Amino acid sequence: MSLSAFHESVSSLHRRGAAPFHHRFAPSLLREYDIRGIVGETLTATDAEALGLVFGSLLGETGGTRVVVGYDGRLSSPALLEALAAGLLASGAEVTLIGLCPTPMLYFHATVGGFDGAVMITGSHNPPNYNGFKMMLQGKPFFGRAIAELGERAAAGRVRVGQGRIAFLPLDEAREAYVARLLEDAPREGGARKVVWDPGNGAVGAVLDRLVGRLPGQHLIINGAVDGTFPAHHPDPTIPRNLAELIARVRAEGADLGIAFDGDGDRIGIVDDTGEILFGDQIMVLLARDVLRTRPGATIIADVKASQVLFDEIARAGGKPLMWKTGHSLIKAKMAETGALLAGEMSGHIFFADHWYGFDDALYAAVRFLAMLAHARAPLSALRQALPARRATPELRFDCPEELKFRKVEEIAARLRAEGAAVDETDGVRVSTADGWWLLRASNTQAVLVARAEAADEAGLERLKAAIAAALAAVGLAAPDFSGAHAGH
């Protein structure tokens, strides 16, 4: 990274002084939870520089100056970093560069280092040609209206121009501090004797060797080299086909479990000793029980797509279950509001405020999962098989025009209210029946509706699918393709 390039970019922004700064982001770039686009099409270095300038300006208006920046292993990340930092410096911010790291490592340093803001350059679990930005401001998640405001500020030229400063956090020290803190809550002995890890060529590979080398037991890492082309498989551990290699290695090695991560390390996937996949809500049941073992009465949050089994098991273990909206930023904000000690989503985002800092960190979730196994003293497959059995669809996503998606869900909600249905409208509609429950919600990030259903048996699941189809037909929409849409859970 060239300091001269930063200074030249800063100088160019200063030279604009007489001509007001204005920039328009592609409409699809500014999402509900983060900023994300296709590199060279909807996301360019100019966008990154403009983002740095407007985010740094907002930071200054809140009384902050210090911002820490990291980036993932995507091929486009270094160039976006250079442009982003130039914009931040031009706003007068004090910029500390942390280097290549998983997103939760950046969150960790932003939190313990007392930074006023943080920006992570990452495409998360998206394909290699995507990239984007995740942000924190004054210790809180930055999402929704705040992201939309960045676009408005850029278009209107509402920026501050100053002379910032740049510093570098030594990367080896930064990684060591993060890993050392992870290890404070790791098991000292017992639990899993052999673990297969798959960071999927994502940013977790930058720190995983350092972590597993100091954990008890035997550890095998596959696809550990950071490679932004993701040659092994797509970096999303919630899609079963992306876990195929991990499952095969767990079985071949006779391992106790396998652990996978997404591209930037804030989502986790787990397979048991038989190679069976644990869904996000099943992972949460086991972690919730472990938290409640020492923190009885704690509030634990899960999103509306989670199994009713999770909410029931939290209550059975002495906790206070809370259903909330889907979205990692929304969950983090609700945790802070309620004082919840644990939260999770079906997407594999796990958030600990018990001994941790309340942000989603798949590496920390992995450490706590291993500690849970040490306390349980049973094979993971036995713990999974002991969970109440249900029949459920996967998350079904189907097209619906952007301008219609929220309106159609509200029309369905109104019909259900008029019928006297047992409906929860926390996020879309989640309808409880004698068979189980079904869900319809509008995606916050795509022009799609999302459906899911869960029942005690196959016949009940078929009735719930029919109820979804009927609700959609009543507002002029076709049902999703249910073929093959069932799974043991």
C-alpha cells in the first residue's frame, strides 16, 4: 500500500474545493445492512472514495475522529481500501489500517481500541466479483436509514474536508491480540478430540492456524489459504453443497465435528461426527443451553425464521426467548436494547454478549461451541438426535417486484387479522396453526419474498404449504416451488 497514493487522492479532493463535491451511488449498492455491489459495475474505486468522505464527515459530526479499517481476501479489496482511506483522510479522520482480517477481528479492535468508527471492506458470502463495506459508528451497528443517509449526503455534497492522519496497527500484533482473547473462553481439555475446519479460502484463514494450534485436540484445516477467487467452493456455509468437502473429510478422518465459515468470518456452519449438518437454530439450541447453565433467566434472541423448537428449548432451559426481525444489524441493535446474552439467525450469524462484545463472530461461536461440547461430554450426533424432531422446508426465496413486496405481505397480514388467525407480525407474518407454523416476509435486500414452514409430521407440513399457497393466491401471487422442499429438523 502506497502512502503517496493516499496523499495524492487526498490532494485531489482538496483541489475540488471550489467545485462542490457530489456523488451518486448506484441504487442497488446501498443495502439495508451494508453496502454491496459488483466490482467494476455497481461498485468502483470512486464509490469507495466517496463513501470514505461522507462516512468520515458523519463521523466528525458525531464528535468522532478515529476510524479503523480492515479488508478481506478478495482480489478487489486492496484497491478499494486505498480509495476508501483517501476519502476518510480527506474528511479529516484519523485512519488506522489493520490489514487483511476477518470482519469480527476488525469489530474486536474497534471495540477494545475505543475507535469512534470502523469500516470493513468485504463481500461477505457473495461471489468473487462482489465486494462491499460493513460499518460501525460510535460502537453501534450502522444500517438501514443511516446507510440511506450516506447516499443522500453524497448526492447533496454534504461533506467536511480536512487533513486527516494515517497510522498502521501492526498486523501480527493485531491478529495475536484477537486470537489470545478468543482463547480465553476456549476449552482447556475434553470435548472434541478431532476437528476439521474449512474457512473456504476466506479471511478466517489469516488467523485460523494461530487459533487451532493452541486448542486441545487434533485439528485439520482444509481450504485454509486466503484466495479471493474461492477455488474450493462458494464461501457460504449455509448452503449444503458448499459443505460437501467438509462432510467427506469429517467422515474420512473420524472427526468429532467439522466447522465452516463464510468469506469474512461472521457466519458459521457445523456438521456433526456422522457428517450431518446442523441448522442455525439447532446450533443455537445447544449454545443457549450452555449459556443458561451459568446464566439462568437470560434473554436469548432468534430471528423469525428459526424453529419453534429453539424458542421452546430456550424456555425449557430457563431462559427468556425473544423472536426478532431477520438481519444481523437488527439483531445486534435488539441485543443492546434488551441486554440479551445470546442471539442467532438461521443464516449462521451468532452473537454473544456473554463474555463477548455483542457482535456476530463465527470464530468466537466456534470456540464457545467446542467449550459446550466439553461440558456436554457426548458426541455431537447424540446431541443433535436428541433434539425434538420436526419436518420443515428450507428458506424458500421467490421473485416479487421491489415496489410490491412489502405491500403484498401487508395485504396478507390484513387478511389474516380479519380471519382471526394466530399471526405474529414482528417481521412479515408468522402464522401458528395446530400443525405448526408458516412464514412469509419481504427480503430487505432483494426483490424477493421469503417463505418457510415447520410441522410435526409430513402431512402437517403439506397443509402448511397449502396455506402459504392460498395466502399468496389471495393477493394475486404464485406460490414458490415446494418440490423437494422438506427436511428433517
